[in-house]
Amino acid sequence: MDKEKLNLLVLAGLLHDIGKLFERADSFPEIKNDPFYLAVCPPRNGYYSHLHCAYTKKFCELLHNSFSCLKDKVSKPDWLDWASCHHLNNQDFETKIISRADRLSAEEREEGSFYTQKIHLRTLLEPVLERVYLSSNQKLYTSYRYPLTKLDLKNIFPLQAQEFSQKGIVLDDWQEEAGNEVKDPASWSHLLAKDPLTANYEKIANGLLEDVKHLAKTQPDLPLEDLIVSLLTLLEIYTVNIPSATNLRHPDISLFDHLRTTAAIAQALYFYNDTQDADVEENKNYWLLVCGDFSGIQKFIYNLTNKGAAKHLRARSFYVQYFCQLCAEFLLRELGLNKVALLYSSGGKFYLLIPAILKEKLISARRSINDWLIKKFAGQVFLGIGLCEVNDEMFELGKMDTAWSQCAKDLEKDRKIKFKEQLTPEFFQPRTEFNPTQSCSVCGAREEVKNNKCHTCNQLENLGKKLSKASVVLTVWDKTNFNTKLKPVLDFNFGPNPSLYLLEQSEADKLAQNMGSLDANWVFLTQDVFTNFRQLSLPRCGFSFMYLGRWKSKHYLKNAWEEWTFDDYARNSEGIKRLGILRMDVDNLGLVFISGLKFAKRQAKGWGKVEGQNKQVERRSMASISRMATLSRQLNCFFSGYLNIILEDKQFDRSQIMYAGGDDLFIIGSWDQLIRLAKRIKDEFARFCCFNPDMSISGGVTLIPGKYPIYKGAILAGEAEERAKTCRKNWEKYLQKKQSSPLEDIKKSGFCFVDTAIVWEDFELVEEIRELLIEEIEEEKNKGLISYLLKMQAQNCLHAQNAPSLSEGWLNIEYAPWRWRFAYQLRRRYKNKEDKIKKWSELVLGNGQDRAVLPVFSWLALPLNWVKLLYRKEEG
């Protein structure tokens, strides 16, 4: 395999449609009349179509002349034609590879063809999250679009037409007709900008060009593979909000996701025929979708005592997140593949698209990682992999959900016999390298200790200290040419033994300016890569960025040196002095990937009537690789990135992200802030998903003393989260009767606090009751009503537990004596306050029941305990 040629093919695939950005921005106006560039565009009846190909060639030419790895080392710049000639008929072998990969990557598109009215300049990116369908989302049209901007964590939300008008962009809001047949696609105007968005495109295009110039000026001798990694990063920053295609009804795939999946498909396809100019067969299993997943992660993260636990927990969370990325990159290096094959990495899971012929080599490389994991963590952590072979048909028919599902099943089979490649006689030999008289004060491991800590915990403590100030993570794969006095924070003794360094900004700047060519990964941890890129010192290796929940050191330092412990969070709580733990994750996410991308089937190539019978919409799978990559990336952006923006709010200044990535989170803090924080996250996630009822999130909060073992607290919070997810299911029969329609078994969307679970729809009533209780305490200066209601609720709970099911138990006591006793108590307490009597009666006995999804009296303990704990002043 010619590695340079492979990388040039990957580069061509990555940039093949970048001309769409520059065409829409009118960046190189001279191209329109230049036969040299127009030669790559197919002629059509006296004019040229696919003009973006000419712009692609111009941009690629700029790159070729700017970097020595292309200008000086590539004798024949054929890659320019591979990238730009993929729409011509007469193609060489490499161009055919790009053309085929482009087609397979774009198979998510519902057909359509219209280029009138400058549609390509007026189309905005549509959120795929709004279109996810499991059972509840019956909308056949969309109402949201993404702003046409570069990546910005503070502006990741799609907007409706009226929100765009506030930004000076007027959209045609054709909502009434948006779900119906469109007889003339050229007349389509639903949520199109009335005026061309050329200025917005120009701003993005100029930004990308300037950043590329800065990269070329700073590191003109960047090696080719590193150049591709750096370009991949810049493309993500600048093209995630640009629609890949505009001549269709639902432009929900970003240009970035189309470019990177095209490059991944082309790379794998090239492996099968890199020596002769011949077509590669159709419908053969050329590709392998790989799902890598680390089991035992939670046990590793939370298996620690409370001595220095805050720093250790954050370090362990980062360790897992980065180790996942590191292992994915190690596998690709062992397979000889470029990083574009990495479709997703977060939350202890990654997905790769690789050539199927490399399966055995993949298994062998995985063994190296698991060999090391056994030695390092005594088998606590295991890298499992799930595999599924993929062919053209799966791309073309939108059946990548089948591959995702098969990967998940194969992963479960792999997990049933962990470390099966390691099951040799030596594996079963007893361990002798431990000290039975000593144990680590942090994790309890009986190993050789230094300063009462094992080697791993000493490393992680150092990692935790450096994380708060780090701006760059540097992973060096080959230290041969790496001359520095800096000491690595972590070493990974598998493969080429990579070392990890955490660099403060001044260290990073100095190192970047003085280092030579280096086999390394340079990862920015700050948002400067989005906003101040041209002020950064760039390394002579590939760079990327990583979302990281940062410690707010100004607030979290007790003094100049000592960070808050868990006990500090507890002591600074309002009311009872407890540490709160919040865990949340997306409901049914596996189901979303497996069956949530089935969209309404339409006649007339996607523009006609919806097909179906008896008012039942017929749906077809549209789970293409680019759509699934888009969905994964967007969810990770919310959890890994945007959550940090939420916690910048002062009302959450005693809360700290311990882990957030993929689709879940783990947050600790003063307990009184976490309930509102959970609601805020739920609301923001709903807005992020365009209020799609099939995209929801559940969570649970538990309270523990500051010195309580954190791993037990994590378990309790996990149990609370599970109660939240099953709450609606427990009330299934009641809800079916109340709604007069079948309840979707899959719907969850709940919240649990102090053993009381509710559905999110009832949280507004919870807050109303909470405010009434606080008002009662502040005005009456006693907690008598709370005590009475808690006693009443405890008695009701005992009666409810005797029934066959939770819902039956509570409904059996709906009209029990507690009702008239409560009414009597209200009359006795508020003799001359009819407004108070009326308000309480409405909430608990009357209209509140009508407004609530579940009976108020069944979850009344939640607001009662919330206020009780808020006014409890004793320590401990």
C-alpha cells in the first residue's frame, strides 16, 4: 500500500465538495470565466453544471502551493483532479473512487432537482434531531434551521423563522403547506431565506481561508497526514452549519459530515484496488463498521475513597474520555489508516469505518490494548468490539441502522467472554505483585504504595492538578526527536508506548515554536481554537480540539493551593449540608439509532404526497452513514460542550461537571442547585432537539454526606435515574385510560429526587407547591404544614405499597380518608384565608389533578422533601 497515495486520496475525498462553500460565498469570481477551472465541470446545453467543482479545484490548488508536503513532494498533482473531477464521465481510477464514495455518502438525500431562484444561496441547514421518529413525532414538516455561522458553543441551537427575523434574516414560513405535496419543486420556499445568504457564506469562507493561510505561514512543512488532521479540524469549525445539498426538501446533513464520511468510505474502498485502473465490484462487503466500547468504566471512575476525591474523580473522568480517543487512534495507526476513519469518539465508545480485509489485524491490535488493561487495572476495564460488514446496498438504501444494530449485538456477544484472546495458562496464575499489608488510600488497591497511594492514583492526582490549568493535551507517539524537559503526566505501555503531556498556555506556545516535526497529537482544550485561532502558536503536527468541563478555579479554591473537596460542596449547601449527585442520560438513544431515522415516504422523488393507507404514514429507513454521524456529533456537542456554558450561570456556581460526553452526564455540587440544574438541562436539551417528543432525557439526584464513599453515591444516583426512566411505565394503565390512547412503551422522560419519581411534565406543579410551602414558612414562621403533609404522605405510601402495582396502589387511596382530613386541616389552619384554602385545595385535591399527568398526591413528597431539606439547618 502506497501510504502517500492513500493520504492524497483521503485529502481529495475530504475536500471534494468544499467548493460549495466558496461558490456560495463567491470567493473566487474569476473562476466563472476561466476555462482551466471550468474544465472540471460537466457541460450542459451551453452552460456548465456543478460549478462547485471549479471552486474545489481552486481551493485545492491554493493548498498545493502553500504546503511543502504537496508542492515539493508530490511529483504529479493528480489529487487536484481526484478532488474536483468526480462529476465528469471520463474518470481515472482514483477519481472513480471519490465519485463512488461521494454517491454512497450522499444516499441519505431524498431526491429533488431545482436550481432556480438561487436556492443554493438561500437554504439553511435543517436539524436531523427534529425529524427523529420513534412513535410520538407525527410532524411531516420542519420548523427549525441552524444559523449560518461557524462553530460556536454559545449558539448551537436551531432557530424558528421569527428568531431569524430578529437577526435580520427573513424566512418564508410556509408551515401550512410544508407537509403536503409540492407539484413544482422550483416553487419550494419553506424556511428559505428571502434574500441570498452570500454575505454569511463569505464570512465563513474568508475565515477558513485566513486560518489556512495562518497554518501555512506558521507550519509550511507540516507532514501530509498531519495536514489532513488539521484540515479536518478547521472544516469542523467552519462547515458544521452549512448544508451539504440544497436541491432537496430536507437539507439535514452538514457539509462537514458529508466530507468526512466521503473520505472514510473512499479510504476503505481504495484498499481493495490500489494498483490497477479497474472498477471495484458493486455490492461486496468492502467495509467494516466497528464499535469499540470500554466496559468497567464506571467502576474505575468511582472506585475511590473521599481523600482528594474531587480531583481524582475529575482526573479519572478525563482519563477515560481521552483514553477512548487514544485507543481509537492506536487502532487506526496499526491498520495504516487515516484519522478520517474515526466517525465518533465519546462517552467511552467509538465507531470506525475500516476496510473489511483488515478485520484480523484489528483483532490483533485490540489484543495489545487489552493485554495492557489487564496489567494496569487487573481486568477491571475491558475494550470490547462489535463488528458488522457493510456493502453498497446498505449505504444506498439508508440501512446503516442495520449495521449499527448488528454492531451492538456483536458487542454484547464479545462482552460475554471478556479477554478471550488473553485466556492462556498465564492468565490464571495468581498475582504476586501486591502487598497484603498495605493498600492505596484512594482506590483501596493492595499494591506498592508511595505517599499512601498506588502508582495509578499518584499519576491521576497529578493529572487532576494539571487539568485545571491545562490548555493543550499533547500525546507523543514517538519520542525519538522530542527534546524537552517536560515530564509526561501519563504513559501508556502498549504499541509504541505513547506519552501524554498537559501543557499550560505558555508551555504550549514555547513548545510549538521550538519543536521539530513530531509524531504526536496536539489537542486544544480551550475555545481559542474557535475564536482566536490566528493568535495561537501552532505545532508541527496535526491538531484538533476537545470539549472539557473545566474547573472554575477562581471559585473552587479555598486558598491559593487547595481546591474544594466534596465536603466543601456539602458545607456550602443551603439547608441541610449534603453533597448532591446528578446523573442524566438521553432516553432510548440506542433505539433512535436503530429505528429512529425512518422518515415519511413520498411520491414524486420526495416532493409528492405521503404514501400510506388508513391514515397510517408509510416510512422508509433513511439511516445513512452521514446522517448517523451528524446525529452522534450533535449530541456530543451538547453534552461535552454546551453543558459547560450552562454551568457558567451564577445560579450553578456550586456545581461541577465530573463527566459529560456522548449522551450522559455526572455532576456533583451543593445539592440545592442540582434540582434546578437538572430542569435547566432538560429544558435546554428539549430546545436543542426542536422540542421533538421522541427525544427526551431523564435524570436523578441523590444526597450524600460529604465524606460518604463517592462510588456508593454514584450507585444511588444511578438508581434514582433508573426510577425516573421507569416512572411512566409504572403508571402505564392509568395513563392509557387518561389519554384515551395507547401509551408508547418506550417513552420515559422523568426525574427522581429523594426516592420520589415524577414525569417532567409535572415539574411545573412541583415548583408551584414548593413556592407555596416556602411562602408558608416565611409568613407563618413554622413548618407545621410540611410535617403534617409528610406524615400523611408516608402513611399513603405504606398503603400504596400493598397493591399489585404502584399505580394501582396510589389510585386505590385516591379517595381515602386522607382527603377529608387534609381539607379539615386546611380549614383549621387558614380560618380567614380563603385564598390559601382554595389554592391548596386546587393543587392537591382539585384542578391540580387535572393539570398533572400523574396524580399530585402520589408525588407530593418531592416538593415536601425539597423544602424540608432546604430549611433544615443542622450539620451532618
